[in-house]
Amino acid sequence: MNKKFEQICKMSQVVLKKYVEMQLKYTHEDITVGDGFVFAKGTFPVLLVAHMDTVHDFLPDAILYDMKKDRLSSPNGIGGDDRCGIYMILEIIKNYNCSVLFCEDEENGGIGARKFIETDL
């Protein structure tokens, strides 16, 4: 059971945006929080990207663990796309100072990514 991943799955996009911003402050000096995205400039020449919204209408209030099959599930869906990506990125940047982009509203037409590419970043 991974409580950090479970917490990420249960967060709304608004709360998750604040959460990733706070987490990036531990690993990055140059963080930009914009309308639709959070970007952190790293020193390692790789950009890691994930989106903060999910396709599900409701956030999971309970996550069920099947230890025999090593699976997670929820009646509302766990939002694994792309909460898994967010979790993995937060783990990777503990060891590698990659640049990071977390986008909002990818499931609604890539809105956050479009807003990011319109910036000078």
C-alpha cells in the first residue's frame, strides 16, 4: 500500500496543483505556476510531463487493495491516468533534477499544455 500515491489519487486538480508546487520547492529553485500548468526548470536535460486532471467524474473516496493480484481499484476509478505519472515524476526528481511540467485539463483538449506553449518558457 502506497499512501502517497493514494493521497495523489484522492486530490482534486486544484489541490493537486498546490501539492505539486509545494513538492517541487524541495527539489527545484526555478518554479513557474501559470494558468493551466506548473513548470519547474531543472539542471538535468530531460523534461518530464504529466497532467493533473482525470477522466473520472468523481474522485475516489475509497481505494481498494487486492494484495494477491497486486492491484488498486475504486468504484469511482483511481485516476491512474495520469496520477501514476505525477507520482513517478515526484519520485524521479528526488534523484535527478529534471525539468518538470504538470498540466491542467488535458482530458478537456490539452488546455494546460496549450497555455504553456504560449508562454516564453
